Amino acid sequence: MKKAYVFPGQGAQFVGMGQDLYDSSEDANALFEKANEILGFNITEIMFSGTDQALKQTNVTQPAIFLHSVILAKELGDSFQPSMAAGHSLGEFSALVACGAMSFKDGLSLVAKRANAMQKACEAEPSTMAAVLGLEDAVVERICSEINEVVVAANYNCPGQLVISGSIAGIDEACERLTEAGAKRAIKLPVGGAFHSPLMEPARAELEAAIKETEIKSPICPIYQNVVAKGVTSPDEIKENLIAQLTGAVKWTQTMQQMIADGAEHLVEVGPGKVLQGLIKKVDRKFPTESAVI
């Protein structure tokens, strides 16, 4: 059976995440402690018993979700046999490490740099995102293109659910126009900035050098990367797509459709929550899914 393993992105976090892995396995325990050392702060304390507010900080959330996903994948052992894999935004880094393209240390270091660079870009220029429900992608794209501000389609989550990203004025205008065009909802999200938009260019430039210096190998299976929505195994292509990801759209709808077209028969979500299982049901209601468990 062709199994597609998928790794969640920001928003899937919850207080207590990873505690079961830490308590039940010496190997997992060692990786969590190594992460505290690499990051230079006690992330396990925030993950296991911190406040929601502390866990929501980008520089904590991103490495926390990465750690939960990657350590869970490692704990699956021989049962982790993906025919293909993908990760939603941040989750792409988890997928690459879990599938052997990048070391644990390098992956975590890049995620930490990415989170900090994104935070800086958010602070430099106030910006935001909004979820648009119930409109065709093409309609959303057309309306965004007609606005004289930075507003772009950022996350193609599933049919009828697209997240837009841009300047505050641009998003306000887009929400108004999209509602007039028949959107069921066009609602601003409680995020710190315009992720996956041209406003993340400073973060992209900062991360580019770090990605270029990181050793990336061919993964054990194709990684369906966000910006191209197709399976990639070439280390050079993986690097290019990772660099483009910060300012490019997350083509998750297209990724799921392509995985199914390429023969995926079952989806396994590796990490906190069940968001990605819910999204594939909007593409194919009967598609079998499960959460990875040890």
C-alpha cells in the first residue's frame, strides 16, 4: 500500500505536546534534551507545561511542532515506510528530516533561524493574513491582483479554503471585496505577519545563506514541496524550493491532489493534531487517514 506521510505546520501546537514521547523513550528523551542545547533555551518546559501564550510565540511554536513531528517519526522505527511525504509550510522541514534528507541538528537549526527571521520581518512591517471560505481559487486570485497593495494567495489549504496574505490595508480591502463577491467568510487571522508573501523577503534573504550551507541528501522517498506541489528528490531542487517557500504560496490542495494522482492510498499525519487529515477529506471524502502512534 502506498502511504503518504504528512507533517503539520504552525497552529497545531498544544500545551503538553511531546510529553508522552519524552516519558516513554530514552531515545526521544535524548533528542528533546539535545534540542534544548541546540536552541539555547528550555523548549521542553514550554511544550510540556508552559502557557498557551508562551507556546504561541513563533520562535517557540515552530521548533516545538518540528520536534514533536520528527521525534514521533523516529519512534515509529521500521513501521515508518513512506512512499511519499509532504509538510505544510514549517512541516516541510519535519518531512525532510524524517525522510533522511537532513540531519536532526541541521533541521532544528534551520527551523529556529526561520522562525526568528520571520518574526523580525513581521516586526519590520505590520502585516496580516485572512482566511477566505467558499470561493473558487481563481476568483480570490483575481480580486487580490486588482488591489493596489501587497495581497496574495498564501495557503491553498483545500477546495473552498484559501488563506491570503499581505499588508493590513490590502487585507482589509480584500476581505471587503471577497465578501461582496460571495465568500461565506473572509476573516482576518490572529497571526503576527504576512507569511508566504513578498513581505517575507527579508526573512527569505536571511535564510537563503543558511539553507545553501546546509548538507541536504536525497530523501528516502519523494518530498512533495509546497511551492511546486510535486515530488522532489534532488538535493539542489529541495534547497531551491525551501528558499522560495518563505515568499511563495503553500500549494497544499494541489499537493494532495498530486499525491492521490501518483497513487497514494492512505494518509498518515505525523505530529500534533489532525488538521491535515481534515483537509484531505475536502479533496476526497473517503480517503483513508490516521494519526501516527507509537
